[in-house]
Amino acid sequence: MPAEIVALFFKVIFDFSKNKFVKMPRIVEICIMSLLSSPIRLRAPEPQDVDFLYELENDHRLWHVSQTQVPYSRFELEQYVLSAEKHDPFVAKQVRFIIELENDGVHEVIGTIDLFELDAINRRAEIGIVISKEKRGMNYAGNALMLCINYAFGDLNFHQLYCNIEQDNYQSLMLFEKYGFQKIGLKRDWNLRNGKWIDEVLMQKIKESL
């Protein structure tokens, strides 16, 4: 039975305090959908991922967003992957996950999702995601985003996540809105791309109390 049909049975839950069925909180509904339909997993970077990370980090089209000014070497990426520091997010101030797709027992790396600018005192972090071009539009980004949100709010006990998305990146804006992020600000002329100033949207998601 398709996951979308199965999920219809989880639209409501029984509230014993009110002795009636009530609509399920949206975040729980999304979690169930993700568990039912997600063929992807998040994992820590491994040495075999260096070539993929090398291509990703040196994609000049992304530099204006990541504020990268010089290319990364394979040596630098190898040192990061092998670093023990990356296993403590509050020391590294970052958590990087490899997004891996499983299809008929074959595992394929399709992107990365990062929590960075970790603030342990204020329990918040910025979040960013990159999916391989040929794998976009298939909800893999949504599944990865939901898993990372669960990790941030559950394992790290964060209070909020935020992200910065260029105003003309409609696909990313729709993705984050779908998973509960709200637009809270607009930074005008924030990024210079191909000689043109681009506005950037600030989005925020506060942890829900279920």
C-alpha cells in the first residue's frame, strides 16, 4: 500500500483527556510520512565520501552562498573526515551529514545537510542542505530535512533552527515552508551573484511542544 494512503490513517489521534479524536499535530504527521516513505538515511562522512565532498565544496556556483573564496583541497577534506573533533558538535560548532539513498540494496550519496553556527547557550543552529541536481524534486531533500530537524530538536535538544535562502530560490523556500519554517526577515542586496545583488530571506523554526 502506498505510503500516502497509509498516512491517511494517521491524520487524527485519540485524545484521552478530551475523550475524542483530534487532528494530529502537523510535525507528528510529517514524521510518520517520513518513516513510511523515506528511502534515505543520514550518516557521518566517511573517507570514501571525499571525492563527492571535493566536487561539492568546489562548485563555484555555490560559493556566493557559502561565502567560499578559495577552493578546498582533498587533503583538507580528508583531515576533516578523519578529525575526532567532528564527533563533538559543540566543539566543532557544526554537524555534517551525508545524505544517502538506498535503492534495491545499493547505497548512493546524493547530498549533504549541515547544522552550523551551533549555539549551545541559546540552543539554536543554522541549517543548510544541498542535493545533487539529478535527485532534486523527488522529496529526498524533504526526508533529509525532517530527519535533521528531529535530530536537532531531539538529540541536541535545540529550541530553534534557522536558515538563509536567496529570494529567487523558490524551490528551497517552498521546501522549508513545508516543514514548518517561517519567513521572519528580508536582507536586501545580501549576496552578489554574477554581478547582480540578490535579496536573502531569513527563515526560522521554533521547536513545537507536543
